[in-house]
Amino acid sequence: MTCDELLELVGEQGARITALGEQIAVRDRQITVMATQMAGLAEVNETLGERLAKLEHVLSRNSKNSSSAPSKD
């Protein structure tokens, strides 16, 4: 391979590396956005789980296991 061919090859590889670096940066930003979204969804999920537990507790109560009147069953 001649010196000119090697220089051309190095230039092409440099351009590829630059393009790949830009793609990585885009994906890094996407990952950051998705991580933020996941954190928000995890908080919502935890809140919904707590609400569900409270509702299940209320629904599980009847006159046999609480002080409510049998007519409320």
C-alpha cells in the first residue's frame, strides 16, 4: 500500500470514527431521557401499588372482621 493510500484509509477511518461518535452521543441522550422516564414511571408505579393495597384492605373488610354492621356486607 502506498503512502497516499494509507493516508486515504486513515482519513476514511477518522470519518467513520467521527460518525460513530455522533451516533453514540445521540444514543446517550436517548438513554438519559429514557432513564428519566423510567424513574418517573417507577414512582407512579409505587404510588399505584400503595393505593391498590389500601383499596384491597378496604374491600377485604366485612362485618366478621371489622366493626361494621352486617347490613353493609
